Amino acid sequence: MRGKNGENMIRKKPLSLFEIGALLFAVCAAPSTSTATDHPAKPAEKAAEGQALPTPGTYEVDPDHSFAYFGARHHVVGLVRGRFDKVSGTITASQDPAACSVDITIDPSTISTQVHERDGDLRGPAYFDVKKFPTMTYQGRGIRRASESTWTMDGSLTIHGVTKVVPLTFTFKGMFPDIPPGKPGRVAFHGVAATKRADFSMGARDKGEVGTSGAPDVAIEIDVEADANNPAP
């Protein structure tokens, strides 16, 4: 540093012990510039990086904590959403992806779109015809990786007496961490699929509502909780 006359002003007096201590305190108290990735993952982050599939075994779907939703195209640009309130079935997990399987049953009479008149129409002959076809099923065996965290199963969906192969892409959400001792393990899954109502001989009068693109006009979403049953051999 230079003074008013241009000469160098160099501190020749050594720092006192007090000044050295103050300097060290300032350095230690300065905020860290390291990123979050420099630190170990938090417990929640570690859980998100857990196993890709549940412990091998058979799991029974809990109807009270499992939900099937759908969204159906309405006059091309609109979307009507609904749900089915009764889902049951079993899920088999294995270390061998080819041996994993699902067998899900849905009661179509429990459909709800929050409009009583529309729900009655959907239960009738033009759509689900629940008196003649009281169940919908999805059955499949064998899965393949779709991404780092998702799997796909090419299962058979049966609705209205018609069976079609409909790929289901799902994510294993994890094992429940707080199960009481002596109680079965519990797992959770989230899955999505898409199809066309006409493929199942439904909604013949809806041609003007779904357009002519040929793309799926019904999106399906399912959230399942299931309890461990018998361990895999």
C-alpha cells in the first residue's frame, strides 16, 4: 500500500497474539463454499436410492390403501377423471425379473366420476356393462427395465369381456420403514398405462369425442400398497 507521497507503507510491527487470534477466528467463521454434493446423503436421500424391487416374496394388495384412477378424453380437448374404489390382487417379486408377476382385480361397479348420472351410464351396456362383466383384471408375468427407477410389464388387461396386451410402467416406491415387530412387511408401487376404449368394444358413440389420431384416449394410474404373504422359495 502506498501513502500520499507514493512511498510504500509496509507494516513492520509483528502481529500481536490478539490480532493473530482474531484473524484465525475470522477464517474459521467464514461461510463454506462447498456444494451440497460434498456431504453425505441425508437418511431420506439414502432411502430414495434404495432397492429397485421389493424383497422376494408374494404380497397381498390392501384394498383400503390401493387406488385406480383414469382420465378419459371428452370431445377431443376435454378430460373426464374418475376412479375405481375396489382394487384387490397379488404381486410376486423375485430376484429374477422374468419371474415377477401381478394379478390385479378391479370392481367396475365401484366407478366414480363424481356425477351420479354419468356413473350410471358408465356401468351400463354401452361401457363397462357391470352386470354382465362384474370384474376387470390385469395379469402379467415378467418385467423389464424402462429406466433407472422404472419397470415395464406387458400384461393382459381384460375389460368388458375383451383382453388386450397393455404395457404397465411402474415404480417401486419402497418398503414401509415403521412396521411394528411381528407384522408383515409392506410395500408401495405406482403404475401408469394407456389404452383406447374402442379396443375393448366400449363407447361406440364416442367417436366424435376421441378424435382420429389413433393415440390412446384413456390414461390409467394406480397406487398400490401390499403386505408380504409367503416368502419366495
